[in-house]
Amino acid sequence: MHHRGMSEHDAVNTANANAARAAGWPETGSPKQVEWAITIRADKIREMQNSNMKGIDHDWYREIMLRETSAGAWIDSLRQPWQARFIGSLTHEELEGLKAKAVQDAAPAE
């Protein structure tokens, strides 16, 4: 039986899974999907951290995004911007608070 080596994709997934566990991020679902979901999650977190949004609290945004622990939800967000996963993880109150802040920030200065 020929043993196949680990593909580059598998190596990336394993590295991301190890980093996520070391950081204390929650597992995301079934064993078959967990490494892929962790890679997607890590990519979305990196996208958020590297964004140039003004006034963003990266720690709070990461905390919100990490509420999602379903592998399926992370996999479904693969082709969406990181903001979609963030918004999808907000409570109603948090979303209303962000909307109110956006209106306040957009108001002309007096």
C-alpha cells in the first residue's frame, strides 16, 4: 500500500488547527470538517485583523467571531467577507449598538 504524504492544504489545516488549540479557540464541529473549518476561521480572523477599518477593536471583533463554533457555519462563510461572519455572530443588542454608533459617527460635528 502506497502512503501518500500530507498535501500542502492538509499541512496548512493542521498548522491552523494546532495554532487555534494553542490560542484556546473553541473546536468547530465534526472530526471530518474541523480542520477545514479551523483554517477558514483562521483566515477570516486574519482578514479582520489586517483590515484597515477605522476605530475597530480587534480583540472584541475576534471574540464576537469566535462565538460561532459550528464547522458548517464557518465552511458556509468561505466565500463571504469576514464582516458577514462577524455580523452573523452579533446579538441583537450588539447590532443595534453598532448601528446607533454608526449614525452618531456619521452626524455632522457641531
